Amino acid sequence: MRLENYRWFATETKIEHLLNNNQLEEKTVVTIGVKDKNTGLPVPHPITHFIRQKYQYQGKSLSTQMNPAREIVKFLNFLNEQIILGIPEFQIISEKGFRGLQLIHGARYITYCAEKKLSYKYVKHSIERYLIRFYEYLADMKLLDEEIEFDTYVNRQGDEVIITPFDHVSLNTQYPTTDDPVRNKLKDFGDNPVKRNKLVYEFIEEARRVSPDIAFGIALGFFAGLRRGEIVNQTKATIPTDFLDGSNYIAVLDNQYRLFKHLKNTTKEQVKRPRLQPVLPSAYLRELYDAHMIMNAKVRQDNPYAFFVDEKGRTISGGSYEKKFAKVKYAYIYKLANTSGRYSDFRMLDEAIWGTHIGRGVFTNYLYSMGLDDRQMAIARGDKSTLSAKEYIDYRNSLSNFQEAMNAFSNTETLDMGNVLGNKWNWEVFTK
């Protein structure tokens, strides 16, 4: 089959739908398919399920279904064109199909759209938004080989927002220019270790005041790198009774069938990778654990297995955890805004986009400061491969090289470019 003979398309199709009473009903649906350019023969493609799952089954109108279908079709045709042109980084799609699709391919498409002079609003709020949903769908269906983490946050209106994974520094994604302020994704509480520790402590203390039932869970994010779903899946059995007194590990297991069988949708309660997770030991963390156990003992729990319960004894779900985290986040930002001398911290946290995944970023920085290599970091983070850890290490090394170079320039009275660049600079500064 010659790829250049085929083209992706999206269309409305009339079908006969069998109702529960065995009566046939004609309805119109959106279909994604492939068309042979020579014969004009259209063939529906199973990827249409993306539109069904994310839009049709959610009660969205035909036009609301057709918009993402058209944008995804444009993206798929772009992929075909890159494969035909022989662009090396796209050939993995030719070999593996959708399994070979990676974030870099979406990033290249966004850059392509920016170079076509499409508006920032269109690229950001239509193209990228649909790409995120498409990648999320493929990840949920276990159709991607690349490990992708989709971080979310709850905005001030209480709505869940998915943070784009396409703006990672290693992807070099270019967006159209805009006069509007662009909010950056915050992955950590800054590069200064002293300030980072201060913000971590203050944030957890704010959680103890605003939402004490998740304070220890937030701490597990910072000191063990646990994701939202991994936190709420903790049970009384997965955290050892000698926690931090003899055992520096907790079990990360999928306990949805014990804790969340009452939920129809458990996407926020997923455990990405069951494992034995190391925890950075800390007297403060032990204090938080003890306080959590005392708090749990005071309520009558609806579920005897649950470790994270609210003040009424109800099991805290991933969605509930996220909303409680947002409550802590905005309370802390408000406190910084009203504290003398903390404007820079307030601005950093208020202007950026961040959510529960911030703990995992801080944990990763702690591992980096301990000098772990990419393999050790991958094990400590519970990653399937070393790719994420290596990208992080390369990025941090690039920042370090850049800082060294700046120090070299500032400390050199006569700028001998050969000596300065030869000894202090690194090409990675320009590629990361």
C-alpha cells in the first residue's frame, strides 16, 4: 500500500441504530475514515471511537463532534505527509502505527500551524485542545508506547483543566505570537533549594489548616513522588505500621475495586504503575503521618479499607482530592499576596499553571540534588523507562551549564571568547 494514495477524512454518516425495544432508528454520526485517492473509495476507521467516546457519548451536538474530527484529520494527514517526505522522527509511526505516536509529533504539528501564521487563539484553544484530548484517549486505551503524564489543575471557577504536555522544553514547540500574557506550567517550587523547602513546608502547613484530611497525601507527593490517583488508592494495608521507623517504603497498588466501585468513572483514580515506592525519610513526614492517623481514628469510616477519608468518614476520590488541593492552593496564594516581602513567591505561584503534579516535580528535584543518574531516578520515580528522567537530568544540566557560563562572563574582566566558551559553555544550552 502506497501511503500517498490515501487521505484521512471526516464526514457525517447516517446509520440505523438498534434501540432497546428492537426498533431501528436512523441517526447521524460523525465518522473518521481513509479514502483512496484513485478510486474515491472511503473506508471508516476504528479511530472514530475517539469521537464516540470523548464527544458523542457525552451528549455533544454534531457540530461539537465534527470540529475535533476535522482537526484530528488535519493532524493525521500532516503525519502522513511527514512520513512520505522521509522525515526521520516520523518513521516510527510508519512502523508502529498509532503506537509510535509521540508528543514530539504533536509538537511539530503545533509548530507547523504557527509557521502557517494561524492565530494564537485558534492554535491554542482549538488545535492544541483537541490534540490533548486525542493523546489522552490513546493513552487511556493503552494505544501509545510512549509514557505520557497528563497533569491537571482546578481553576478558581472549580473547573478541571488539562495542562498541555506539548510545551515541554525538550520539544521546542513554537506557538503563534500573541499580545496576551502566556501562563507557564510550573513543575517545581523554583530552583533555589532553600526557597523550595520553605514553600513545601508552608504549603503543607496551609493544607493542615485548610484541608487537613489530605495534608499527608500532599506530603506523599513531595516526598515520594506519588500521583493523585496513587495517593487516593492508599489503604491501611499499603502503608506499613513502622512507617519511617523501620520501613521507608509504601506499596502503590490499584485498589479501585475496594475503594471506588461506587464510581461510574474512575479516570482520576487510576494507578499508573503498581510498585513498592521509596519515601524520602523525614521527621516532619512522620509527624504528618501520626497526625493523619489520629484524625482518622476520630471518624467513622464508610469504607474500612480507606486511608484517606474526609471529616465525615467518606472515602476521598481523585476528583475530591483535586478540589481539596485547589482549595489549599488558592488559600496559600492568598496568604502570600497578603504577606509582606513575599511578592515574588506570590507572583510565581499565581501566574503559573500547576496542580497536584507539583509534588512529583519537587520529588524529582530532590532526587536530582542527591546525584542519582537517569536509571536510579527512573526507579525512584516509578517510571517504565529512563526517558523522562534523562530528559529532566539533561534539562537541569543545561540550566547549570547556562548559569556557569553567565558566571564566567560576569567574572571575566576581558572577554576572551575562546577561553570562556571552551571551558564553561555547553551546546545543550541551545538544544534544551
